[in-house]
Amino acid sequence: MPVAVSAPRSGSRVALKTLPPLSLYVHLPWCVRKCPYCDFNSHELRGEMPEAQYVDALIADLDSVLPSVWGRRVYSVFFGGGTPSLFSAAAIERLLSAFRARLPLAADAEITLEANPGTVEAEKFRGFRAAGVNRLSVGIQSFEPRHLAALGRIHDDREARRAVDVARASFENFNLDLMYALPGQTIAEAEADVAEAIATHAPHLSFYHLTIEPNTVFHKHPPPLPDEDAAAAIHELVAARLAGAGYEHYETSAHARPGLESRHNLNYWRFGDYLGIGAGAHSKVSFVDRIVREMRTRSPAEYVRRVADGTQVAERREVDARELPFEFMMNALRLTEGFEIGTFGDRTGLPITVAEKALAAAEAKGLVSRDHVRIRPTDLGRRFLNDLLQLFLPEDVRR
């Protein structure tokens, strides 16, 4: 039986005048080897990948949710994982053809595919481009061999550099993912990574602070990480070097050349809607009177089986109106520019006054600045984002 929608605890509902932009997320869950820091729904590939069967399931999954978004235009598509570049270009082309046949995909839609250097093949990447992928996101993580080994990556520094060359040859728009505050990393080593990343002339760079997440190998066996002060110094160095090279620090971990920000991720951070298909994928879909979140079952094999009988949704709930200020701020306050006040009402169906108590407290603490048009996090607010966001939690949750 399909999962029932959990009703809001308070019984209150929203009233949206317009629906937000819509994106599509496609989860391709397999990877060559699970990294010790990774808490994503990724699974080591053992034996042959059931590519055709999984693509069939993705298309059937999309068919099942079409009534909830019928007629709405899709502005971006993101193939995430796992390691999507393990899939063939033919499989990606088949999926994109299926999406275009079922959804009004914008003519200039941003279509991103994640790739790892250990799976780079020049011909395959040209195939992805020919299939319709117009943006690549490459998981470099570091250019230092010692750090790549500590992170459990399957590629070395030479493969990382080759991946950048291959990406640049086939894609005008691409992102490099890197990490900092790595096991044993010095400020000089972090600076070397930043300098090499800048030298690639990548349009977009993401620098993530390595954090230890539950249910990871690093959580069970913590590596020696830089202390808080050293990590903060590295963060400031990364931001300064990238700004000096002309990158705009537009989100907590994202830096881009002007006009080349990730449109898909901006839709998340602006509290837009997204359909998520694939094992463990999440969705957020708005209606005029409610906002519904879904999560698919996480096991790839179980997901394929359950799509066949329409039970792939493991959890579905209607978001309580009391939770919406926190959910909105958790995304929008990651952006350096913050948000226009009217956007809060457009995306939540609530007046900004419902968040006034928390906003006043945040302003008093120097965590946000605001005027009659825009609310944005201060430098202090971006540094202590978790403290800022906790102010917007419902009071019973904070207690």
C-alpha cells in the first residue's frame, strides 16, 4: 500500500499564491568504494551494475509522481550519487529523453552530473555532453596524494589533474569539489590546494569543511583533524584566496565566477521545489494549501522491487506550518545575499511576522542584518550558522 501523508501536528496549513520553481534530482547510488567520511546513501558496487533495470525503475518512479507536478516547468536536473559517472552515456541519454517526454524541461535547463576522477574516460565524458548534460561536478577533494589516501579516494593526484583536463575539454561549465581541514592538513597544504584549484580556471569551486558524521568509518575511527582554530584559519585563507581570484562566495561552501552559480543548488537554498527519484532520494513539492516531503526507500535492490508495485516511498509527510520558518531559514541563510523579505511569503505561504521574534533575537546577537527589502546573515552569522538557525526552531523543539 502507498504511504499515507502524515498530517501537520498543529492542523495548520499554508496558503501559497504561486508555486516555486521546480527541479529534478536523480539518485544513482553506486560507487566503486565507500569513502570513510561519506554518510550519503551510496553503495559499493559488487558485481555488474543493474543499469538497465535501475533506469527502468527511475522512469516508472517519475511516472508515478507526474500528477503532483503536472504542467510545471523543470529548470534544472541533477544526477547525484554515489558516482553517476559509473553509468553509461547511453543510460543518461535514455533518462534525459524520458524526462523531456514527460516534463516541460526548460530550453536552457541546467543539467549536472557528478563524476569522480577514478571513473574518468574522455570518450565517456563526450558522450555525457552529447546526451544533454551541460554541467559536470568533479569530486577532486584534494590535489595532495597523502590527503587523498587518508580520505580513502580511489584516485591519485595525477588522475585528479587529468579529470580536470577532461572536464574542461568537454564542458564549458563545471565544478570542482574540494575539502579542507583534512587529517593532518597544514595551512600551507590547504593553500597549495586552493592555488591549484584556482589555476584550473574552473567556473565553480566548492570547498567543504570535513566533518565527522554518524554512521561513517571516520565516526568509528576518528582521524587526527586540525583543531578549531586551525580549521577556522584555513577557512579564512580559502575564502580570501578565492575572492582575490575573482570568485564570489555566494553560499556557505560555494564559490563561482559571476553568473555561473549552481542554479540547481540555488533552487534548494531559495526554498524551491524538487522531485527526487531513485533510492533514498528526497522530494519537496508545494501545493496551494500544503508542502509535502517524501523520501524513497534507501536500498537500491529494494527500491527497484518496490517501484514495481508503487510502494517506493518510505516516508511522506505534510510539513507543519510551525516548522516552515526554520526550514526556510535553514536554506536561505546559507546564502551570502540572504533573501528578499517577499520571498519568505512566496515560498512558505506565511507572513514574515511569524519569524519576527527569532529575527529580532538574531539581529540583537549580530547574526543577521535587515532592512525593509532584504534579510542576510552577517559574517558572524555565517560563521555560527547553526547557532543562528536554532533561533528559528519551534519553541517545543528548542526545549
